[in-house]
Amino acid sequence: MGRKKHFIFLLLSFLIILSCSRKEYDILTFKERQWLEEHPNVSIAVSAVFPPFQYTDEEGKSIGISIDILSLLETKLDYKFKKVIHSTWKDILQAGINKDVDIILEIQETPDRRKHFFFTEPFISIPHVIFMRNDAPENIKIEELENINVGVVDNYAIQEHLEVMYPEINLIPYKSDLECLLKLSAKKIDVVITQQGYGIQTIHNQLIPNVKIVGNANYDNKLGFAIRNDQPMLARIISKGLAEISPKEQSQIYNHYIQINSRPFWQKQIFWGSLLATLLIFALGLLFMWIWNKALRKNVAKKTKELKKAKEKAEESNTLKSSFLANMSHEIRTPLNAIQGFSELLTSKDLNQEKTDLFANIIRTNCNDLTHLIDEILDLSIIESGQINLNYQEFNVIKLIEDIVAIQTRSISKKNLAIRFVNQLNTDVFEITADQLRVKQIFNNLIENAIKFTKNGTISVYASYNSDSELIFCVEDTGIGIEPSSLNYIFDRFRKIEIDTTVLYRGSGLGLNICKKLLQIMDGQIWVKSTYGEGSSFYFTLPIR
């Protein structure tokens, strides 16, 4: 009896302890929970027109994948956020920048937006694709969209990405995906780049008939929460809550909105399936012959077109090579004739010291020009054969630019021309790891080109940040500029742009092509912006490492 009473006492004690313990573990610390209690009206901006991620139904209620993620987050945090509904993405972004709301529900992190927000880990990834009209070819690459009107949604992250990575693309911003796609359908623009899922849904919902996907934009929207940058405690709370949402819970939400549209089982009757199979068997012979004949004609037309393009390219290549060889013959003979002529004059007994020094200086200059030309030919040969070896080492890029500018300044003979360095890195020492000799070669090529095509004014060399992991440099001149028709092939090999046929500009036409290939090997890029008659700006990037 005593043992029984003792057992009952222990059992009751255990039950009392369990009932007194917290039924649920709070993921937040005391300070974090206290912060939420002190801020009962934390606001979050949501969209009314972005299905299936966030939108309003017929009753005006916010629904969608991201809204359900938000509801699950509220459950995890035991907190209710105040939703502020907006009709355009531009309004949402501006509300966040102005701190009219505390949180943006669904946003891509970009360097510019980091100035205003803290970002959580992404919870949605949306690929971007290229839309064109039905008469466009397939498998279009984003690099092929130069000088074409491309529609994007204003202030979408893809707009900032394209402006930085593909400055040669002519971007036209619109307020929504629907407006972009309607402009494309009406032939007001040529291309639209936007999110794949929402673009397809817009086309189907609005019955846009003549638009299709032709390629991948090589860019995904990895969307998370953005929190105003003066609320680090709130950013920490949101990140903790999102970490508690399991992949299984996310999948359940996605599957609720994004399902494979298949016919219900009760519609798949055996009779209709059998009848369809029978009809297909009878029609298969005729269809096969028709499709095979059509495919054969299409393949022949395609091969003919490819052969025509290959022939045109080969003829153009032969023309360029012939022009290049003729130019090289002239560029080699010119300094050789000078060297030979003035060498003979040096043997004259009637020369005074002043003329002797002048002739010697002319010979030395032409020798240097000839050496530079041979070096460019050898460089191109080594690069194209894949035998170039870069010597990566750490060096101060600021000091390198200052030395180059100083040397080039001493070398110019034009009285009305100046070279200046604008250091926008706000430091006198900035170490990067690259091939110092090749970086110096790129700067010298660009500055010497600027000197060649600039009679008077200023040549400016800029150094600045392109992103946290990349530097951007610019060589800007006030020279004669480049015609728009020449911008597309300014960096091609064997191309020498004859801007003014009344003036002879010495050079091989290889310098810019060598710069481009060296930067590609060093994970950089180069491009040009120019206004004919006003000057040119050559930009290039190098990674920070």
C-alpha cells in the first residue's frame, strides 16, 4: 500500500511539472520579444497585382505564395504585421526607401538597394527569360540584343542588372509586365525581359496571341524580405522566423498555388482514349510523310542559310585580312623608311650637333614605333593560340595609374592637351591581384588612343567601385569621337576605324582587340560610349581579389 501511494505521488508530481513548463519554445530572445511588444504596428508592403506570389482576390483579400509564407512567419513569431497594399512595384520600392513601411515582402537584393535595406536569405527564386514575337528565331542570347529596344519593368532588379552588365542594350522601362508585353505585341518594342512565371501567366490571362519565349536571360530573382536599415533588431527577428520555416512547409505552399494543369481523372474515359488511338494510327502514315517532307525542306533551307552566312563571313574575313596586311605593310615601311633615310643623313659631314641630335631622335622614335607594332602582333598571336601566361601579383593600382599618367604627360607634345587622374576610390593605396604588366598595357593603349584622336582639351582617367567585388576604370577624352555605325565592331581584330579620311592616324588596329582579350582572361569587361564630334569614354572592369 505504501509503495502504491509513493508511485501515485511521483506520477502527480511529474504531471504538475509538465503542466507548469512552457508548452512552446520561443525562438526569440527576451530582448527581441520585448522589441516586438514595444512596436505593435510593424508595417509590411505587399502587392495587389503579382499573381501567384502576392495579389488580391475578388473580395479584396491578400493571397498568394508570399502571403502564405508571411502568415506562416507570423505564426512562428506569434506576431501580426500590418499589411500596406500597393498597386505597382515602383510604389512599393519608394515606400520602403522613404521608410513609409518597415518591411518589403518580396524583393531582390542589389548593390543600390543595400543603401536602404537589410536583406534576409531568399525564399523564392524566379528565372528571367526573353520574350519576343512569334516571327522571331529561337535560342536568342542576351548578348545579341545590342541596339534593340528592350522593355523592362521600371525599378525591377533586372533593370539595374542589365544597365550594369549590358550597357549596350537600349532599355525602355514601363510600369508593369502587362504594359511591357502589350507594347511588344503591338510592335512598339522588340523584346521584353521579365520573370518567366508571371510573364506566362500574364500572356494567358490577357490572351496576348503573338508573343513567345525565345531565350534565357541568365538571371534569377532570388527574393527575400527587405527591412529598413535603421531597424537591425527587426531584421534579426525576421531572419530567425524564416529559418524556422521548413522546406516541407514551403513546398506545401508552392504546390497549393503552382500545380500541373491536367485533366481530371473522370474525364479520361477509355472510350475516348481508344477512339483517339485508332484515329491516330490511321492518320499516322499520312502525317509522317507530310511532316518528314516539311522537315526536310526546312533543314535544306536552314543549311542553305548557314552556308550563305559562312560564305559571307569568310569573304568578310578575307577582306579584313587583306586590309590588315596592307595596313601593316604601310605601318612597317613608314618607320623603316625614316630609319633608313635619316641614318644615311647622319653620315653627312656637313651636319652640326643640333641636326645630328634631331636625326638621332627621329630614328629612335621610329624604332620605338616599329617595336611597339611588332609587340602588338606577337601579343595577338600568343593570346589567340592560348599560350599566354599571366603573372598574377598584388600591386597598388593607384600608384600604377599615377605613374602611367605622369609618363604619358611627359610624352605628349600637344600644348593644348592635358592628362589628369581622378581617384574616386578615396584612398592612395588600393591593392589588387592581377598581371601588373598587362594592366599597364591596357591603360597605355587606351590613353595613347585618346592622345592620338584628341587635338586639344583633357584626357581624364577615372578609378571607382563598380560593386563590392569589382573596380571600374574609365579613360575619357574630348577628341573627335566615334561614329555610331563603328561602335559595334570597334573591338574586333583587324578593324581600324578611319574616322576622318583627310587625316592619317597611325596604328595597327589591334590595340583595342588585345585589351578586350586580356580583360576577358582576367575576368574583366570593356565597353565604349561615344558622341561623334565630342569625345569617347572607354570603360573596363577588374575583379577585386
